[in-house]
Amino acid sequence: MQLFKGLEELRGWRKQQTQSIALVPTMGNLHEGHLKLVDLAKRYADKVVVSIFVNPMQFGKNEDLDNYPRTLEADCQALAERGVAGVFAPQVSDIYPRGLDVQTVIEVPQISDILCGASRPGHFRGVATIVAKLFNMVQPQYAVFGEKDYQQLQVIRLMVKDLSLPVDIISAPTERALDGLALSSRNGYLSHQERQQAPQLYATLQQLQKCLQHGEEDAKSVLQDGAQQLTTLGFKVDYLELRRPSDLQVATPDDNDLVLLVAAYLGTTRLIDNLQFARQP
Ligand code: AMP
């Protein structure tokens, strides 16, 4: 496995490649969820490149950019064991040589301003911009993203469509701990007690799915009760919504494919999760 710490090295390697390449973009501090993306990428392409870059453009001013866990050595070891061809771990100056204030950006309208985008203004601009740049740097035929970050996945799908980018987007199901908590690098911020409470987030989504999948109950009041239940369990709910998957607009009674999305704080840690399901006749 090769480690590229700069863009020039990566480009030199890329020019020599004749086989297909799948990219798995990450911010590092890898867990089994990330590694499952690698396994899936290997099923599509001959070679897998994983990028590890904590992207300052997608963090808000008061967010955890400085404290975000950076574990490059352990990450590289795990990726080498998983059969990855290359790791691209650039410096911020390599990615944003002119500085963030004057960087050309990519805006995916509408979907970027709702849900997580409403609470984290500019977040999806940062995500779309770095992913587009990584596509141009690595030039993969495939790129793999986790359904755990469902809105991010759909933002990227729309960006690829709008800009006619020659990359197939593959999605991987959310990898969970045995108690149901979606694996996340941010789970490491949870105290022992918060970690015990955290699985209730997904348990609540599963419970709401049961109420909503036959379409008889009033979605608005089911969601209100769900949010109230999470509050009682100790969460500070940012949003709990039922949306249609393609553009994450509010689901109507005619939509059969649905996704429940939640963001909630435990202490200072913001957790997100989602559950896709089809309305049963
Ligand atoms: P991150 O390092 O958090 O930016 O995540 C990098 C990629 O891994 C994104 O496509 C995420 O959606 C994906 N990912 C993170 N956690 C999980 C998980 N528990 N299951 C599946 N994919 C995940």
C-alpha cells in the first residue's frame, strides 16, 4: 500500500494506472463502518484509494475541527490489512493553496440548506467542494459513501448529476454496534453514561417506522411524540423528520419510499442516524 502525502505524488501514481479505481473519502479515525466501505469498493474496482482529510471547509466556527481525532498511523495499518492500494492524506495547504476565503466552491441548492444544512450552515458546501476536488485529484470510476450520512450521500448524488461527473456513486449500509448505535468517529466523545443512552436513537427510529409504515397514523403527531420521547430519554433533539429519499423534501401520503432522519445531542456530542423503509399497502 502506498501513502501519498501530497498531490504531486498522487498525480504521478495516478498517471501510471490502467486499472479501475474506487475512491473512499474519509476524515480518518477509521472504524469498521469505514472498512466496510473499502470492502464494497473492492467489489467494484481493481484498486481502492482511501482519502484521509479532515476538511476544514465543512466545519462550522464552533465545531470540533481542532479536536477531531487524527490517527493516521493506525488508519494506515488497518487499510493495508484490508488490501487498499493507496492512501491519500494531504495537508490543508495542498488542498486549499489559496486559502479558504478565496476558494472556488460548489453549492448544491435546496438540499444543502435543510436538516443538517439548516443547523450547520455551509457544511454541505464544504462537503461538495472537497468531494469534487478529490474526484478531480484521484479520478476514480467509482466512489463509495455510507448511508449513515444520508443527506451527504444525496447531496453528492445530486452534485454528480448536476455537473455530469464521470463517477458512479455506490452507497453502503450503516454499520452498527451490537446495541444498534451507528458507528461514528464522534462516538468517542460520549461519556460512559451517554454511550449507554445513545442506542435509544436508533431504537426510536425503529419504533417510529412501525407506526408509520402502514400510512394510517398522522406522521406529524408520530414525529412529535418521537421527539418528545427522545427528550425524555436525555437527548436534545435538533430534528426528527420523515422525508422522501431522493431530495429529502417532506414526504407526502403519495410517497412510498421514505426515510426517517434524526439529529440529536447527547451532552455536547451531535449524533445523526436514519432509517429507510417502504410504506406497506
Ligand atoms: P467520515 O470519516 O465520518 O467523513 O466518513 C467517511 C465515510 O464513511 C462517509 O461516506 C460516511 O458516510 C461513512 N461512514 C461513517 N460511519 C459509517 C457507518 N457507521 N456505516 C457506514 N458508513 C459509515
